[in-house]
Amino acid sequence: MSAAADAFALPDIGAEIERAIQRNLKGLDFLTSAAPAMGQTARDEIHRRGTLSLYHYRPLVDEIYRVPLLIVMATTNRGYILDLAPGQSMVEHLLLQGYDVYMMDWNAPRPQEKQLRIEDYVLDFIPDSLRRVQARSGEEDVTLVGYCMGGVLSTLYAALHPDGPIKNLALFTTPVDFSRMKLFHAWSDRRYFDVDRLIDTIGNVPPEMLFASFDMLRPAGRSAGVVQLWDNMANDEFVKSYRMFDRWGAEMLPLAGEYFRQTVKELMWDNKLFKGELVLGGRKVLLANIKVPVLHALAQHDHIVPYEAGRPLIANIGSTDKEEVVLKGGHVSLAAGANAVRRLWPKLDDWLGVRST
Amino acid sequence: MNKFSPLDPMAMWRELTAQWEKSTNEFANETMASDPFRQGMHGGMNASLTGQKALGDLMARYLAMLNLPTRADIQALGEQLQSIDDHLANISRAMESGRGPAASATAHAPPQPRRTKKPPQAEAAAPAPAAAPKRTAGKRTR
């Protein structure tokens, strides 16, 4: 049939009526049923200290790669985005491919943890977790895998510890040039944003405020998502996926006050990481000090960390074995969901496999 | 060129929704990046913070006068309880890991896998006898 004839083809009325009935029936089911369970892969919490929880996922195969993986989750969100459901879990995929997987996941910081600074994450939580992974696995080398701000923290750690024990560094959507995060940069305009007043008054930054900020990046996204949900109500897989992402997106974590203040002032205002002026624990963070193999995966349609914000990473590190991949998808769909199953996960496995022996 | 039939209302609805989302996001992003928006947003936030602080201070004085615990007192108590809870969890974990092999066997810990896996490419390239090396767990294969 020609394109012109296609354009004027009559819709299948019967099928549309059937879809409408199914949509209404499934809609009732949607309203009355519980959200699908997430984060189901068996794991042990091997250490917990305040906002930090260190998990070890139980291996699913008899033979694994020598080098364990330590995933550093973004500080604003729960780690179960990487372990959504069987068949849609990056963690499960890595376990089945033979990796020994650990994760630094975050709990809501307590009121007294408002004093936590970037240094506490980079010079305490990460090295402490690495030591525990080394002790439990019996291996000296560890691969760090960082997602979003978890990627920033991993990068900072790697730059300050060029002598190890990191063997590889895999990063997803990690910003380096914060001036290129246009809206966040505009909203944190130092002429108007009194971050000191905010933190001094409220302590930790509440998740509602963070959620609103992320939501405002795409103000029509939520409404359009609901329309899409209604349209696809008869599609069980779509509905399940929608519910999982929606719940995860809404379950944001508060941010430690000082950590937020420092992120705004030093990374967002002064762009110190990009300029090579960031100092942590008395030492300058220089990206050129990173010499280990690095993979940086960025998303083509990332509205949170635009490509331009993450691009300078590979250009500025000192590694000779380094690779940047730009994959179709958004900030979250890069790492989780059907898009990730086809694109990022196989790439990550290919890249890690040869470097994990 | 549109891919939907003009006679299919659902397809038209989907297309319209997608266009509305795109144009609304673009317009809103442009507006929210503007100077007046930033000024207004933070002006509102600062006013709210001022009110919140004033109310918090007033309540704290009022509660102190009535000899009742303030929010800060309750938070401090909560922290202490949390700290005790953390210690108990650490003791519990230490006891679990300190149990003998017999006890461990009954626990849910699976047997340790061998750390000898090679990437599929290397396995395919390796000669047959070396394809499945037998090494003890924890030893390096490099």
C-alpha cells in the first residue's frame, strides 16, 4: 500500500473498542493493585553507617570474574533503579554474566548528618567501602561503577587515589562541566540563590524540594506520562514499567546540608572540578591524575546531565585506555529498563569482561 | 510527514500529546531560565525560609517556657536511639560472621564461586586445555 493510502486508511474500529474496554478494566486493576516489588535480587547488607549502606549481591553463577565491582549510587536516589525486576535488573544481569557485585546505596541522611561534606563521601565512605569489598572478596583490585553524582564521587576518588586500588572506572551520565547543566545553573544563580540561608535554616535538603527541581526540568513530562499510561493501560509490560519508574522517581532522598552547599558553591557556581581548582582534604582534584581504564556512558536525550556537561571527562583524564559512548535514551533509561537491556548492559559487559580478569 | 491516519482519533491524540509536551517543555525551560523567574523563585523561597525560621524560634521559646521538649531535643533523642540501633546491628553482624563453619552452613550464605572466569572472547581464543583453568578461589588469574 502506498504512503498516501496509508495516511487515509480507516482505523480498525473493532480493535479500538476492544482496546478501550481493556483500558478501563486494566485501569481499575491499576488503581486497586499494589506497585510491583523492586530490588528483589538477593543481597546482604555487609555494612551500614548512617547514610551509607554497603550491599553484597549474592553470586548467581559458580564461576565469576576475579575483580569485584563496587557500584556507587547517586546520592539523590535509591539504588534499586539498577535492580528493578527480574529480567530488568542491571545487577541481576551483571551477576549472571559472572561479576561479583557490591553497591554503596544511600539512606536518608539523619538530621545530625547535615554536616557531611563531599570529603566525607570521597575520602571516607568510598575508601571504607573499598576496604570492606577487598576484605570480603580477597581481591586487591576493585572496579568502581558510578551513576550520576555517584559517578562524580567515584571520579573524585579516582583522581585523588591514582595508586589504587581501583582497577577500572565505569561511569554513567557523570557531569564534569557544571556550567553546561543549563537550568540547574540558572536556578542556582548566586545573585538570587541564598544557599547559606537555606542550609542554615533547614539543615538537610528535603526530598520534596529536590523532586520539584527535577520535575521542573520537564514540567509537561508528568502529565504527558499519565496520558501515555492511559493510552497503554492494556499493555501490562508498559504499566508495570511505568509504575516502577514512577515510584522510584518519586522516592527521592534528602541531601546532607553541607554536601549540598558545597555542591552548589564549588561545583555549580565556581565549576571547580572542570577548572581543576577543587580541593578535597587538602589535595587538588586533577582529572589528569586518573590513569585507570575509564568507560563513560552518556545518554543522547539526557535532560538532567546534558551531553556537554559530561563530555569533558574523557578529554581531561590521563588514562590511555578510555572510551566514551553516547547511547540512545534519557538519564534514567540509559541505565534501567528495556532501552538499557539492549544498549548499555551489553556494552558494559563487553568493556568490563576483558578488564576484570 | 505524519505517520498516523487522520481518520484515526487515537493516533491523532498521541501525536498531539507528544507535540504539546515538547512545546510546553521548551517554552517552560526558556521561561524558567529567565532572570525574572530566578529572582521570583528565590524571592519566594527566601520569604518562606524567613517565616520558617521565625516560627521555629518562636515555637522553641514557647516549648521551653512550658518545659516541653523542642524539635531539636526530639531529634537528639532520635539520634541516640539510632546510634544504639546501629551498635546492635553491628554486634549482630559481627556475631553472624564469627560463627563457626557448622553454623555458617546452616545460614543462607551460598558456596563461594571460583574467581576464574574469562571473558567469552578470551575463552574462544584460548587453546582447549586452558579453556577451563582450575584455580582456587581468590587467586589471581593474570
